[in-house]
Amino acid sequence: MSARSFRYEEAGAVARITLDRPEALNALTFEVYRELTDTLRALAARREVRVVVLTGRGRAFCTGGDVKEIIGELLEFDHTRLAAFTRLTCDLIRAMRALPQPIIASLNGTVAGAGAAIALAADFRVAADTARIAFLFVKVGLSGADMGAAHLLPRVVGLGRATEMLMTGEFVEAAEAQRIGLYHRVVSPERLETETAELAGRLARGPAAGLAATKDALDREMHMSLEAALDHEAAVQAELMQRPDFREGFAAFMAKRPPRFDGAPE
């Protein structure tokens, strides 16, 4: 795995993607969108990677599309090229949600526009207390429903609060984002890396197939009736019960020791 438009590192079972344009508050370019999507699609096949951390360098996580390299360019695009661009942005969200491995968004600073949509598409959001968040799309005359935000955000914070955030585009401070359930944890900037690493390590030691099935079910069952969801979960659980992780989980429980799931780091 290699990357040109951001930093990519692997440490044991954890892959770390760092947006690395701090002078531009990690604003996105066409290349970043494409390479992030390609990298996440490739990671789906790398079973030795059990967790993905997505973060930024500097005082922002990501402030959305770069004003010169994307926004200025879009003003000159015809409808066909604009539609291709919006599909490109949505492809990144598809890749994030389709990735079997859990994604932790480690929010080191301001989270805005497309950056907010990317954070929302992650499975976990651990934030520095400086990481205020805004879905800014209406501020530039667009719909607040972009990159899946109108689908995902109400399921996280409820319809009323999602309506407010998407229709006003106003910033929400980190403490409030945690209170409404958008952020899982808020810590001091000095603690962010440690807190992220602790969560990543816990997930990496978990049952990879079980976590992947859980992520898939959380997405898939959004559109199901209860009966369909029960049938889906019963079938998946029966299949997982035939795997070594289930036997190991039981053995560890009986022996009163931590489980050592297949492929997990020590």
C-alpha cells in the first residue's frame, strides 16, 4: 500500500491514514478523493489489517473541498462533469461503509463540509475537544443532504437535530457533539492519539468476522422490517457459530482469560 496525497502507515493490525495538507486545513482535492476511495477498496482485501484509523495533521481534521482546487473548478464544469464529481464524493462514502474493518475517525481539529460527512461515515468518532463540526453545504447554496448525510445523520442524532445541523450549517462544539451521540468520546488534544490507539487495539483484538458482520448488519438492516432483520441475523449468527472464534470465545470464557481470536495481535 502506498499513497501520494496523504500519509499511509501500518502498525501491526492497524492502518493509519493521515490527511496531510495542514496548511490548507486538510482540504480535499480531486486526487485525495480518488486515492482515499481506492485505498479503502484495496484495504477490504487486506485481512491482516483489522482496524483503520482516519485522522488529520495540524489544527483541522478536514474542512471539505479545497476552495481553489475543487470549488473554483466546479464553477466551470457542465452538468455531466458535475455529476461525475458528486458520484466521486459519494463513492468515498460507499467505500467506507463497505469496508469490513471498523473505521475510527480520530478528529484532531475542525471538522467541516465533506470532512463532516467523512467523519459521519466512520464507525467510531474520537475527538479532541477542539474538534467542532459543521455540515456547511447550505452555506454555499447547496443541499445539506450531501455524501449520505441526510441518510446517516438522523440515525445517529435523531431527525430533529439532524434537520437543524443540515439546514443551518452551523458549527456544533465537541462537547455538544458528544452529548447528542455524534462523537463517541471527547478528550484533550494531548490524549487523542492514546485514546484512539486504545480503541483501535481493542477492536484489533476482537473477532474480525464478527465485527465485519456487525457492521454489515447495521447498514443492511436500516432498510429491513424486523422480521427480515431477525432472519438475516439468525442466518449470519449460525454461520459464525461454526467458526473457530466462537469456540475460542467459549473456551476463554470458561477459563476466565481474554480470548485470542483468529489472527488477532497479542
